[in-house]
Amino acid sequence: MKVLFYGTPEFALPTFEALLAKHQVVGVVTQPDRPAGRGQKLLASAVKVRATEAGVPVVQPARVRDPGWAERLAELGAEVAVVVAFGQILPKAVLDVPRRGSINVHASLLPRYRGAAPVAWAIIRGETVTGITTMQMDEGLDTGAILRSAPLAIEPAETAGELAARLASLGATLLVDTLATLDVVTPTPQRHEEATLAPRLKKSDGYVQWARAAREVVNLVRGCNPWPGALTATPAGPLHLWRARAVPAATGAPAGTLVPHDGTLVVATADEALLPLEVQAENRRAVAWPAYLRGARLGAGARLTTP
């Protein structure tokens, strides 16, 4: 089948590789190169790099809804389009370019977690199961009819980055199955009344509020790894928490206070306590919690606060 592929980050690569192996990819649409790093040099997307290696034509519209793009994409002659974490909303004129429409690979069990960050929000909100949905796209935000879906359990200590890698692999498998059964599958309309949203994360979404339950803070730490990171303020400066676990210790101390527990210091929360495992001070490398405490010279009674 002749496929037009839309995708940008590494999450899209497993599906792209699966399409290269089983179908004819006639073109790739990806986001424009962006400045990155201290030198702000233009950096190509992960999908663009792989497409160039594979010899697949690449186009990078600043806005795919601008006039003329539907006609230009039609020239590639695709039968179907596959969209995985592309990063732009596709207008109807573009969605309708391929004869068999456009299919999205979405990292949640729709209609739950519609939007740009379904993996992170599923973890932050304490879900234990998520999955992949392939969907016949329409003009709405992840509102199209469902073609196939597959659940995936979320591991108790799994971060958003780790879960995204497993979902990306599952998405590739489900997309191949979807295309293989496209002639017989019956699209199922979503139950819109059950929808929840997963908007793009902001840095402030990672600000730790110690007056919440320890398990909720742990979920925030997991869901904000690798971006934007769960951030707290300390007497020694800003601190990112990359990994942590809840400990059954009713401290009686004000939320955010460092208290002794089992030979180390933990942070009091609304119910129990939180034990940071891996942390990173500003402009420093990530280290284990005991190493940070030694360097920062923080002791029992110090307070961590919301930035």
C-alpha cells in the first residue's frame, strides 16, 4: 500500500520502520528543523533523519493548513496517510488527500486522554492501564472513529519516557494490523461523553506541591520524566526529582519538611512521606539522593517548597 507518513519525534520511529518494512512510503511530512542546544543550531527531527537515510522524500511545512499544501501532498499519490505524533492539527482538505483517508496512532485508549501528552497525564493521574488506539481521523482533537485498540499495563515505577517507548512499539504492531484489516474493520464512533483531555505539558505542570499525598507526588515525578521534570525549591536552590517512591511514614511534620527515616531523610507530605531516589540540582548532573544531601548540606528540618 502507498502510505504518506506524518511524524516528528522518536515515538513515531517504530511505526515508521514497520511501514518501511511492509508498505511503500511515498513521502514523509515532519516538523521544520528547530534550534536546539546551547549553540541553538538547527536540529532535524528523528523522523526526518531516518527518512533521509531511507531515501524517502521529506516535506516540512511550517503550517500544513496553509494554502497549497493539500495539492502538493496529493502529488505524492498516497492511498492512505498514517499520523504519529506529528505536532500539527491537520485540516479536512489535508486529511482527505489520500483515497482511504488518514489514520492516527494515539497513545491512549480513546476517548480518554485526548491531546498532546496522553502518556504523561495517564501516569500523573495515577492510571494503571493505558494503551494504543488507531483512529480514522476527522477535524476534531482525537475525536475520530476508532479502528483498533490494544491495552497496556503501566508498571508501578515506570516513567513517562519508559512507558512511551513500550507504547511506541505497540503502536507499530497495531498500525500494521490496522492496515492489514482496513477492508473489513468497522470504525466505531467514540463515546464523547467519556472523553478526558491530556494537554501539552508546561514547565509549571511539574512544580511539586508537597501538601499532596505522597503517591500523587510520586506519580508527578514519574509523569514528568523526561520532561519537564518535577521541580521543587530547596534552601540550596532548585532541584529536579527524577525518581522517587512513597514510604509508609506518618511524620507529623509540615508538608515539605525533611525528616529522618530509616537512616536517611525523607520529605513529609499530606499523608506519608516521599523518598527521592534520583535528583538533579541546577547546572549539575543527576545523582542519588544521599550524594545530593551531602553536597547541599541539608539536614532534618529543612523545608522544600513549591517553586
